[in-house]
Amino acid sequence: MNIWMHAGSSVLAAFLASFVEFVEALTIVLAVGTVRGWRPALAGAGAGALLLLMLVVLLGPALGLIPINAIRLVVGLLLLLFGMRWLRKAILRAAGIIPLHDEAAAFAAEMAELRAAGQAPPRALDWVAMITTFKAVALEGVEVVFIVIGVGATSGMLLPAGFGAAIALLLVIALGLVLHRPLAQIPENMLKFAVGVMISAFGIFWLSEGLGFPWPGSDLTLPILAGVLLATALAAVQRLRARRAIEGQGP
């Protein structure tokens, strides 16, 4: 029962986190392909994906040489930092303190910047396009790699976590091919809220385990931690909204 629950939570956490990152990378790849051509855009994206594959191949076997408690401690800290960063931004956006992330606006801004850079000469390599998509895929993908390894490596669930990330990648690619535009209709802030809660819950769980303080009930604690984090985050949103309303009524 615990194994299946942990496998399911690993798949879901890796899927949601990867989906958000892949959508952001896809927005840049689509913008580059639309403005400067699909060949350099896909070449840069492919090079970024190859770099990520090499990173996974190198990091995977190395994990077996590190004591499990040390892995749990480091991974727990990293996941907590990732999760709390996403959760903080989601809370601020939900409270109206910072604007919601707009993929359509990001797409338009990226296209304007690429047009300003000018077109490459005929038959020349378009380094601007290639470097832009390479950086997008590599930078967003590095977060995916570390989250997948963090979610999966600490409990022998690397394969389920990788499966969740792979499903997210295939889904984003399929949506990109069908829609051929940024996935602006996806409620990204809601996704980041959920991802922030889940990744933070994993981080707290493994940080405590790495410090030598096992949780009563083991994996059954994860839904409880997520529930507490969600309730706390929603309360923070309400409090921030109330404070903004009071400040808006001031002189």
C-alpha cells in the first residue's frame, strides 16, 4: 500500500513540475521557430535535450556511491527550496501582489526580441535562434532533472518519477504540435500552486529523514504534509488579500 502510494505521488509530483517547466520552454521554442525558422529552433532545442540526457546518465550511477541519508538530506533541502520558491510566487500571484504569469505575453515579448536581433544571412547558421532555444530547454530542463532525481532517488522511485516527467514532455509536445502556439489557456498559477505544495512536502519529508528523524506512518505522512502546506498557503492568500483591501481603503 505504502509503495503504491509513494509511487503515485512521485509520478504526480514529477509530472506537474515537469509540465510547468516544459510549457515555459515550449513557449520560447515556438517563438523562435515562428520568427527565425524551425530548423535552427529545433537544432538548439535538440542540443539542450542532449545535454540533459548526458546529465542524467552521469548523475544516475553516481547516486549509488553516496550514502542514502546524505542523498535524502541534500535532496530534501533542494526540493524544499524549489517548492517554497514556487509556492511563494503562486501565493503572491493569487493574492494579486504580483501579476499572473502570461504565456501569451511572454511569447509576444520573445518574438519582438528575436525580430529586433535581425535575421541570419541565407545558408548561415542562425546562432541567435539556436542559442535561444538551447538555453530555454537546458535551463528549464535542469530543474526537471533535479526534481525528478530528488523525488525519485531518495526512495527507489526514480523510474516512476521519470515516467511522470516523460508523460509531461510528450503531452506538452503533442499540445504544441496541435495548437502551434503558447499554451496560454492552461491555468499555470494553479499548477505552480499544486507543484509548490507537493515538492515542498517531499522536501520536508526527506529533509527530516536525512537528519535521522523518521516520520510516523512513513509515506502516509506525505498527504498530511501536503494538506498542512496547502491550508497554510490558502490562509496566507486570504490574509494578503485582506491586507491589500485595507490598504486600498486608506487615505
